[in-house]
Amino acid sequence: MGLKQKLHTLKEKYKGTKMAPAFNALHTFLYLPNETTHSGSHIRVADDLKRTMNTVIMALLPCLILGMFNAGYQHHLQLGEIEAAANGFFSTNFWNWDNLVVGLWKVLPLVLISYGVGLAVEFLFAVIKGHEVEEGYLVTGMLVPLIVPIDIPLWMLTIAVIFGVVIGKEVFGGTGMNILNPALTIRAFLFFAYPTWMSGDKVWVHGDVAATAAGSPDAISGETILGNLAQNKDAGFEIMDMFYGFIPGSVGETSTLLILLGGLFLIFTKIGSWRIMTSAVAGALVMGLIFNGVVSQEWISESSKFFSLMSTEFWHHLLLGGLAFGIVFMATDPVTASQTNKGKWIYGFLIGFISVMIRVFNPAYPEGVMLAILLMNVFAPTIDHYVVNGNIKRRMKRLKVKTA
């Protein structure tokens, strides 16, 4: 008896019981469902929730793979075992198996914990509530390991995933009902519950195990560019290194090149909103230009704690931190973003604008995109409400003019 037949047998055996959603989910995940509708009119389309989620995962996979190589690259670079990548994106110092081995050792457990714990909570709620297991966590499970530091303890990630799935999603009714992005809810929990593991200069580069055993510090100093700028230090990296992703940072947020390609792929497949991405980029550039203009004033001293991030070239903000990643993969979440076309322009612009504002005015936490997106998640329904009401009023005025 094949696997498909065994799963079908178990599915039929537990049909009508509390365990039915669990077996239905396994069967649907591995195979197309064989049920058909028998009444009513239905729209026949090729895509469904599972295909949509898998498409986003395909866009994220290049960021994951590069993040693994970068984890090993930063590790060996800080130990002085290799030289900096001198040949750009095709440097053999970056794309080598030693880097990938370290990356797999550190990143793969993050992926397994994210999916294992998150899906376990999803299955538990499906059994308790008696509804089908939804595929919404497939993307969240991939996003979570990409937006956390490389050396975050696995037990912290476990607690955060449970909190994010339960509080950020299930209490609202599950997939399609949540008002906050679950992945960002998980990261926000980590930041506020364990701030020392989500900021500073000891969490972005994997430490040397041998040095640790010898009594040396258990991590290598690898501050992010944003961290350096927030302390009025020199960024210390070339523009192309920031563009390619050869810098310390969260696992999947460093390569603006791959994020850009992923964004174009989501736009081409009509899954990501180009309106949100474009307006968010515009908002970030406008805020950056405003700060560049302020820095030119005589009353701003170079010793000011805000000076470095204010004086950063306005377009460099798109290469720093997780701004680009957040704009492409999280601001465009169709559940928590604005639904109207005009609302998407407003929603995206405010995300970019507020992200750079928080980045400059909060040196203790220079990465502001997480808070900006969560804030706009809350206001997205309000934006849509006023956009719809505005359309209604304009149509009513046109109707009165025609009937007059």
C-alpha cells in the first residue's frame, strides 16, 4: 500500500473525529485533494492558498541560501581565516563549502524550530476547534528564521513562535483573520522580551566554539551597519557589499539584490502588491531626503547622536538593515495590509516614511521597519474605511448632479 493510499485510509478512519483535521492537513499538503464541489457556482482558477504560499517561499529561498553562506562568511572573516570578498557577487571567498557548512549548522535549526513549533500549535488549534489546518503558516515559518540574529538561542525562538502563533494569529480566528503580521509579532516579542539578544554587537556573527572552550568570549563582535551609524561610527562597509549582502545582520535581510529579485518575482506572479512596494520605497526616500536637508543646517552638530543616520545618503537606507526585506515580504502581506488601491499607496508610503524616522530618532533600536509595519497593520482597516467612504461620497455627489 502506497503512502497516498495509507493517508487516505487514515483520513477516512478518523473522519468526523477531532483528529480528522490533522490527517486531512497531511493528505492535502502532500497531494491534491480529491474532493469536488457538487452544487452552486464556483470560480475555476489555478491558484489556491497553498500555491500562493509556495510561490512566496520560492521567492524567499535565495535569501535563505545566501544567508547560510553569509553566516559562515562572517564567522570565518571575523576569525581572520579568510579575506574579504574581493570579486563581488561571484567571490570564491564567499561562495565556498566551509561557509555553507557553518551556515547550515546555525540556520537549519532555526528553520526546523520555526516550522516544527509553529505547525504543532496550528495542528493543536485545528484539533481543539475542529477546523481544517490552514496553509497560512507556511510563509510565516520561512520568514521567522530570516529575520532573527544568527546566534539566537533556540529556546527563545520556541517561546516566541508559540506566542506569535497564538496571540498574533489564532486568537483572531486563524489565517485571514489576524490584524498583525505573525512573523513580525514573533520578532517584536523577541525584541521586547530579550532585547540583549536582538541588538548590540554580540549577536550577529556566529562565535568561535574552540575559543569559547578556551575561555574566550562566547561571541564575536559583529555589529551591524545600522548599529555603527546609531553610535556615530563609520559604517565600515562598501556600498556593493551592502547591496550583495556581505554584511552582518539577520539571516535573510542582508542582500538587497536578492530581495529586489524576489520582489520582482512576487509582482510578476501578482502575489505582492507593486503599489505597496513602490510607495514604501518612496516614503523611505522622502524621509531620508528630509533628514539630509536637516543635516545641512548649521544648528545640527556632528557630535549629535542623530548625526550619522541623518547624514546617511537618503537612498542608502534601502540597503541598510531589514527595510528592503520588510517592504517586499512583510508589508505586502495581503491579510494585514490595506485592501483598496488608494489605501495601498497611503499604507506603503507611511511604512517607508515611519521606518526611517524611527531608525534615526531611536539610536537604541535603529531598525524601525518592524515597528512601522506593525503600526500600519493596525491602521490599515482605518485607511480602507476612509478610502471607501470617500469613494461613496464622490459617487453620491455625481448622482446628485445627474438627477438635478
